[in-house]
Amino acid sequence: MATPTIDFATLSLVDALDLAILVEEEARDRYEELADQMAMHHTPEAERFFREMIVNESKHGADLAERRNRLFPDAPRRVRREMLWDVEAPGYEMAHAFMTARQAMLVALDAETKAHDYFAAALPHLTNPEVKALFAELRDEEVEHQEMVKAVMARLPPDPGVDPEDYADEPVGH
């Protein structure tokens, strides 16, 4: 069965809100996976940062859901999670054992940039003025999120010159 795609030209405001909510949920879920991985690898600084991102993505998703429920309390959801992939979710390939807090923040910065680029790329294809305004708002919020991550990164000490990955043992079989 083919994965349904999103036709931005016909996107309604309720569908756009649902899409935005799903984007936040996808990011939150991925941060939960990454935080759990960091806990398993005893990397507390990266885990702590990923858990902060879970809170941020959850809050943004809840704000969007409240807005959607206020405007369209009884409208069915037509946009589904399988219609998107990795819009704002951090890439699995960017996470690794022994991540520093700075490296975790670079993962988040990349995710926020991906989300910005997604909403910016959709803008020319949107025909509904309300949807266009929402996507412009979401695009601009992603810039704010990037700036927040950069501000936190600026307060961090530099990473050590040694990469702990260089000293990790390769997995072995029994």
C-alpha cells in the first residue's frame, strides 16, 4: 500500500494544524528514543538535554492542539502520521554513544533547521491564506528554536579534544 502524501495546495487550516501537531509528536517521540539511548550508554548530559527537548516539543504540540480544539473541536483528523517522516525528528544517524551535551544540541539544531526548511519549502505551494499564515508562523518559530539552542550552546565549555568513541570497544560475539 502506498503512503499517502500531503497536497499542500489543498491543505485546510484544520489539516495544517493536525500536520503541525504530528510534526511535534514525531519529534517528541524521537527525542524520547534518543534520551533512552543516552541513559543506556551512561551519557547523562546528552540524556538531560534530550529530555528537555521532549518537554519543549510536548509543550509546542499541546499549544497547537489547544488551538486546533478551540477552532475545530469536532473536525475529524484527516492527516496521519504516516504522511510525514523526519520533518523535525532528529536523525537517528546523528546520535551515538558518549555524546556530549554540545553534540546533543547540534542534533537538536539540525532538527530545528529541518523543520524550518520543511515549512519554508511548503509555503509557495499553499493556496489557503490561513494555512500560509500558520506555516509562516511555524517557520519563524523554528528560527526562534534554533536561536534558543545556539544560546545554550554558547554557554557550554568546549568539548574535550579527545573523542570517547576512539576508545570504545567494538562489539564482540559470544
